[in-house]
Amino acid sequence: MKKLLKGVLSAIIAFGLSSCGTANIVPDSDAPVVTSPNKEALSAETSSAQETTDDEASTVYFTSDISSDGMMAIYEALGWTPEGKVAIKLSTGEPPASNYLRPELIKDLVQSVDGTIVECNTAYGGSRSETEMHKQVAKDHGFTDIADVDILDEEGSVQLEVEGGSHLETDYVGSHFTNYDSYIVLSHFKGHAMAGFGGAIKNISIGLGSQEGKCLIHTGGQSHTSPWGGDQIAFTESMAEAGKAVSDYLDNGNKIVYISVLNNISIDCDCDGNPAEPDIHDIGILASTDPVAIDQAAIDLCFAAEGSESLQRRVEQQQGIHTLEHAEEIGLGSRTYEMISIDEA
């Protein structure tokens, strides 16, 4: 059974800074600029999110089966085959008690594509701000038991071009980013103290950003060395712009796909080692080639769920929906989507 859904949400309240510590970040502004291998095709792109019609809706697949079998089924529904060396982007989770995706849930998928789990260091303290510490967290959380783990910014950054951005001209990602030909982005959908919510777009923007890249996103392009003090709208828009740089480089869904798990849904992110207790019952798993559509679908499902009031307030307070609005405006994806449940196929 198919449903056409449109998400039209707004948010209006201002931003408050988190109380996390700050890492000692050294600018890497001489990082090489990497040109998208799909530059010619991208220059011909003329569609805008404002022109999206129902006939152009992005497809989002859904299953209520939050298990290894469900994860494999939703991935297979995409009908997508990775090429070359495959990266699995996820959050390794901040100790001691964050709600990161458990290795037993993702193991079969990761190993079926011979994937390497990839992450970048944080820019705001914690147990994952330095590579060796971060590798230890990945080991402690069981990820090294199922795959190799690569901290992408262990050796610095490379720059990706940002097309059509208001705040960013380049996106600084971990230098190992270009070592991989295909990306599977595994996101645990949840709230976030600064972004309002964390899903696919946050995973490819903040998540793939080197420490310098994270600082630039958080400050709307104003600082290479500190993630603090930026304007909230500039921050949300910069997440969309950095995400578009990644998507453009990976041929907009041809070399990158997105899977989001809606379980253990707290108002706090997996970067919080002691998050608030989940308020929303487990919902399911989504998959798409469109990061905007999958995030909008996740928002719609969560907001419709019992116990979502605190998540809705957090998203509104941090103007999180504006990330999706700007992402659609600059052509990262569409907020209009067709949801297909594979449970009923």
C-alpha cells in the first residue's frame, strides 16, 4: 500500500548553546579541494524544491520490523548496489549510556556489503574528540567486532565544493572521505540539543565534517576553530549546505543511500552520554536515496506518535525544521515523499 505524504511544519524559537567542553582545534585551511567527479552532470541540474510536484515525490520505504532481518529487507527494497569500496557512516555513540545503533542490529547489512564503518572526531570535547580515544569507544561499543573502523579525519581534512550555499563555500570533511566509492548512511533518528533533531542530513554534514568542518557548520562559516556562538538559522542552513556538498560529490543518491532507525527516541542525541529517557515507542526503519525526504518522513512519524510532545518542543525551540526548508530550497532533496511500506508488499 502506498501513501502520499507532505510535511509542512514550521519553527520559530531561538537557540541555546550546549554546555559541552571544547576541543583544541587546529585549522586545516590548506586542506586540498576535491572536485566532484559528477561536476558536469551537476551543472545541468535545474530543478528546485519549490517546483516539486506529487509526481516528483521521493520514495521512502518503511518497515516496522526493527531487527537485523528488517534492516536487510529495507536495504534490499532500495534496489541499490554499491560500487567499489563501501563506507558505512554511523555514530559510534558517546559513553556511557547513549542510544547509538547496536552492532547486532546492523551487523548483517554491514558485512553483506563488506563495509567499513566510518566516523569523524567531535569538535566539542567528550570521549571521541581524539582519534585514539574514538577508536577505543568504537571498540568498547562493539563496532570493531563486526567491521573495520576508520576515523576519517585522523589525517586532517579535504574540502568539498558547496554549490548554491548562503554561508559555506566549502565543506571540510575527513581526508579519508574520498577513499570510499559508495556510502550507506545509517542514522539513529532522535532529538538533538543544538539542531533540534538528528537524522540523515546531520549525519552527512556534522557527522562527516572534520573538526574544522564542524566548527564552520556550527558558526555558519564564521569560525574554523570554535563551534560556539553562531547564529541558529545560519547553523541549520549550513548543515543543509554541507550535506549538499556531500550528496553532490556522491552523485545525489547514486553512490549514497540513507537508512534511519526510529527506536529509543529521546530528545537527546547519541553524542550525549547520558540522554533523557526515550518518550516515544519504537516505530520502525526508513530507507531512501533522498536525505531530505527521509528526515521529513521521520519527523512526521515521530510527531504523530504518542509521547512526542517533548521532541516537538525541542525541534521548535531549535528551529530544526528550517534545516529541511533550506535543504529543499538549495536542491538537496524534496520534503514531498511517497511512503511505501514493505510490511504490506
